[in-house]
Amino acid sequence: MLSVATIVARVLVGPFYKENTGFFLFLFYLLFGLMNAREVVLYHSSLMHTIVATNIGMGVAMLAALLYNYKCAAYVLAAISKPENGFLINLQALAVRKQFSVLLFCQILLALPVLFYLGVTIVIGLQQGFIVASLLLVLFLMLACAGSAWLYVLNLNGYHRAALRLPIKLTGNFAKWPALYPLHHLLHERKLALLVVKVFSGFVFYMVFIVNRDMFSLNYFRLLFLLCAAAHGMLVYYSFEFTEKQLAFTRNLPVSRTKRLLSYLLTYLLLLLPELCLLFNYSIGLMSWTDLLQTFAIGLGLLLLLMAILYLQNMHLQRFGLFTCLVYLGLAMLLPSGATIVLAVEVTIALLIFYPRYYKFELMTNE
């Protein structure tokens, strides 16, 4: 049984971590790389206390764990259906109980980052006397892992062939302005990615404007807002891919590069509209109107720059993730010079890349 579990883990677990290396490096930098060692310990101990001590903290933690679990489940179900993994069908020769054990083992390995973090949170909760909240987290993690493993068993045995998707219909059949097609695509086909990014942005705003409102720092918030904008990079990639693949025929239309650039800008403006609303709502008394608009502008400029980077040669998803991290680090180092300087650099580089590269661009159709 151990050898079977090892083989299945190599097929399902190893490629998952390899494919999401950029995601985990970005997450690690976000959680541990922005502060010194002492601040990291204080921040995470405070965050773990908030999780077990408040309903909002518990809800956010469970939602984050559930979204990560969804990511793992979607990957495993897609991997099982790949032709090169067809040999996994031989697992049907095992008893259902053994199939479940093997796939539960894989799911635990996939969920290790979440299990480790919330495991430490549970220990802290027990030490501080939050017994019910800690036990609730334990039950939640057990059900999440067991439920995913059982879903894999059903899929493997042919009882569940439908893809794991969010069937919620967020858009209607009304006529849509062509400039909004990429946004409509995100709302219709990339609900999970959109939800994860917006939950992350909401968490950042909650920590800055509610939990730590008395310690508000404009420069530190701008650093975090740039991080929120960088997290939108995956949405920039998906909308760009949709535009250059499914709307490739529009390249033959008499539309200037400037109008196409403005179309992208409109998409990203609407994409960041929830963050703009949160800024207007929570920044009263902390930021002037000029500071607010400058802060929002550098986030919008970052998305425009990331879009332009996608027109560089051989810019596949993994390489784009690396470029996103490097651009964020560069802008973070430039941020003390002022928001105006950052915005000027973003827009200048974006224009210098976009205009020469637009007509030379060829999508890697084999990606």
C-alpha cells in the first residue's frame, strides 16, 4: 500500500508543487519576507490569535483554506483525466477503503502548507483557552481533506465525471460592449481566481484600516496596495490570453494601438473598482484625496505594465509569475522616491514595450 501511495503521490503531488512554485514563493514572500524576524513572529502570532478569537478571523481562515482546497481538488481531478495518467484507473482494483486511504494521503500532502499554518494556530488556540474554536478548526480540516479524497474516489470510479467548476452564473444574456469582453470572460470563466484575489485584497484592507487603523502608514499601505495589484497579475494574464486567443480576429480590425491600450486600461480600472470603493470608504481621515488617487494610480499602472510585459517573447505563465515578482520588488524599492515617480516609471516602461511589440507579438499556441 505504501508503494502505491508513493507512486500516486509522485504523479499528483510532485507536479502540483512544481507547477505552483511561483505561487508558493510569492506567498512566502508576502507572509514572511516583508518584515524582520521579530515583526514576523509578532504579526503571525497576532493573526493566529485573531483567527481563534474572532468569528471574522475564523471565517476568513476557513474561506482561505477552502479556496486552497478547491485549487488542489481542481488540479487533481484534471490530472486524473489526463491521458498520460490513465494508469491510475488501475486503482479500481483496490478496495474503496484502500483507494480512499491512498488519495487521502495525497490530499494531506497537497494541503500541507495550510495544515501546518492552521495546525500552529490550533496549538496556540488550545494554549490560550479557545478550545471550541480550535476543535472547530480541527473538524473543518478533517472534513475538507476527507471530502476531497472521497471526491477523487468517485471520479476515479466513474461516478463523477463533471469538471470541478463554480456553476454560478454571474452574467446575463444582455448585449455587452466589446471593450468589456475580457472582464466578462473573467466573471464567467475565472470566478475562482477572481474570488481569491478579491478576498486577498479585502483581507489587506481589513488588516490596515480596521485592525491596525491606529498605526496607519501611507508608505506601508502603498506597499501593500502594490502587492494587491500584483496579485491581480493572474487576472491580467487570463484576460490577455482571452484577448489574444479567442479575440485574435480583432487584430484585423482597423483599431489603433492607442485604442487597444485604452481598452486594456478600462478593463483594469473596472477590475480595481472594488478596491477603489474600499479606499473611498475606509481612508477618510487617514489619506488626502491626492494621496488616495496617487495610491490607486500606481496600482492601475502596475497592471498596465504587467499587460505590456505579456507582449514580450515566450512569456508563459510561470515566467510571467517570476516577472511579476521582480517588477513588484523593483517598484517597492522605488516607492520611497514617491508615488509620482513610481507611476511615471510604470507608464513609461509599459508604453516602451507595448507600442513596438504589439504588431510583432505571436501567441505561443503550443502553451
